[in-house]
Amino acid sequence: MEHQPRMASPAPSSRRSSRRTSTLSQEKPEFDERDEFEEGTQDSTSELEESDTSTSSATQDTDPDAGSDPDGAELPPFRLADIPGKGKGLVATAPIQKGKLILLEPPLFTLPRERCTNSAVLVALTARTREEQRDFFALANAYRTAPPAAPANSPESSPSPESSPPPKGAGAGRAPHGVRAPLPALGIFETNALPVPAPDAPGGEARGVFLLAARFNHACTPNVAQSWDAAARALAFRALGAVEPGEELCTNYVDVLGTRAERGPELAERGVFACVCPVCAAPEGEGGESDRRRAKIGRLFEEVGKCGKEPTLGMRKLKIALRLLKEEGLMHYEASFCFDAFQFCVLVSDIPNAKAWARKAWEATCNISGPDSPAARNFKMYWANPRAHHLTGMLPRMTLSGPDP
Ligand SMILES: C[S@@+](CC[C@H](N)C(=O)[O-])C[C@H]1O[C@@H](n2cnc3c(N)ncnc32)[C@H](O)[C@@H]1O
């Protein structure tokens, strides 16, 4: 039987959907439809300079401590700031609680996955206001080759490359690592676009630019999860844990259950050619420990998926994985393992523990994609009625265990 997609995450809040999947070996009982965790995309506006937090993007449920603007509208609890080694980024301006929705942002525009060209980006931009066009061209371009220094006092010598559209031709040189650089509009799009559901093709994927959320940098231990809010047709960003003022808010662009060596090439594809997040910048010894933990979680993820006929063993493995996730600060993968635990319990008709695990999966999912997300609603339904799961009673009855306190 097949082990279906597992989790969400944040995947991670990734610029690319980094949903992890695994497959139960054929002879094992089938695991059920996994959560529909949507992984984020992002965008933003360049107006959020330093202490100025005004933005046209919708924010819901923003922290009251974040204050409000003179019109009484709530301001997002973050500001745009310079981040060493990363360009600009978003930094918390107020304490943010775990699970708090910090940003809900619709895309500036989207493009079908197969039609992401420089001219398609330019055409999409013509439908936007001048201010939005300017904000788009102020976003980072990881593929831009610095143009030769212009003579002092020449028109080209003035503003920072991010404050005005790149001159025609800039960026047409060589990107880092010898990759041929795309033209500026496409370079910016490639650096910042995030996957979103295709607006007119059910089940399909498009790529969208989000002016504010594009300013989230990547971290291999992210503190912000992203998910697609289908009702709002917008990306939602929630705090994965409590955040203190001054902390940088980061999503994860790629699945982070790999070692540093494994993450590197994937990150380079997303325009992060040398990740300077605390995990990647850690001294060799500490980094090695993190690599070992992540590699082990990844292995356990696969192994748990093959334990459909050995629920006791599966439960033992997933509890080790949950402990390692906690140690590594990667709680956005928690819900998937909790749902595995739920399925082991229903397999052997251990209903009290099944309920406890479904509840934990629900709680974890609310922090990632909110209580109204399809995944959260699904887990809540199983919490109320575990026997609704089709695996119920497929193996001889036994008592497993519930979540650790
Ligand atoms: C979507 S943008 C993020 C916002 C960007 N820093 C800015 O100034 O607008 C992605 C770019 O940010 C930088 N970046 C993001 N995360 C990084 C990280 N962990 N380490 C180094 N650079 C990072 C890279 O240059 C990457 O191409």
C-alpha cells in the first residue's frame, strides 16, 4: 500500500513547494491522504523601508503591539532592514506569538509555470501601477551582474542598484557560478517568484510575485511558515514560534531536512548562492551535529512510511524523529509525523491515542496554515471521529502510546 504525501511545511515555506513525500512499501497497509499543507510563496513592496511599515498588503490578526497607522489600520509587526550578507530582510518590530498570522498577501501577478519569460514579466507589469512597477524593480535580482562603475557625477552613478530599474542590458552578463544571467525583469522574477495554485487550471501550479513577502530571506531553521489561503487567494505567513522584536523573520525556500551539502545546490537554484543562516554559518563541529540530526530525521521519515505493518516499530521511530525535530527547531514537520502516529493508532483500533495524535496534528497545522486550512479541518474531523479513517481496525487490536508531554 502506498504511503501518501506527508506534511506541510513550511516548507516549507519554500519558494518552491517543498512538500516531502514518502511511499509505503507495497506490502504495507496504505496510509491515507496526507495533509494538504500548502507551502508558501511570497511577495512585498519596497515601501516598507526601515521604520516605515506602511503597506498595501492585507494583514490580518496582526499583533496588537505592532500598533496602528494614523488611519487606525493595523501595521504588520515587522520592518524592512539591511541584513548582513543577505541584502534586505524583514525584522520583527514587536513580540509575535507562535501561530500568529503576520502577513496575508495576494500576488502582484502570476505567470503560468511554462510561460515565465522576460517579455511575459514585462507584459504582466504593464497591468500594474507605476508604483507597483517601481516596487517590483526594487526587488533583489540574484542574477544581476554589477555593471561597471560609472564615472562620478554621471547619471548612472547615482542611486543604489535596487532603487531604480536596472539599465537596459544590466544583468545580461554572467550570474554567479557561471550561469548565464537572465534579463533584469526575468532575473527579478526568478529571484522572487513563489509557487501558487494556477488561477484557472485546477490542480495546476503557477508562479507569483509578492512584493512584501519577497523580502523574507531564507533560513534553514525558519521561524515563519507560509501557506496558500485559497479563500483569500493570497499567501499567508505565520510565526512558527514566539518571535522577539529585532529577530529576523525567515521562511525556508527549500526543504531543510537535508545536510548542508544537500541544501546548497537547491538553494543556489533559488538564488541563495551561499546561505549565511545561523545553521549554515555554524562552526564545523556544530554544523556536523545539525547535519547528522537532519539526515537522521530524513531517514526516519522514509522508514516510518514503511512501517505500516509494524505500528509499534513505526511509533518508536516517529517519536525519535519528533524529539530530533524539537532539538533542531524544525517543528513545521511535526504535523506529518503526528498524523503518521494517528494512522498507526487507528490501524490497531487504539482510539484514545488516535484522538490525542489527531489533536496534536491539528494544533501543529493551525500554527502553519491556520485553523481554516483544509489540512487543519481534516485533522479536526479525525480528532472528533478517528474511526472515520479507512485504515481503522486493519490490524489486530493493541494499545500504542500518545504524544509525549
Ligand atoms: C527573495 S530575495 C529575499 C530578499 C532579499 N534579501 C532582498 O534584499 O530583497 C532572495 C535573495 O536574498 C538573498 N538571501 C536570502 N536568504 C539568504 C540566506 N540565507 N543567505 C544568503 N543570502 C540570502 C539572496 O541574495 C537571494 O537571492
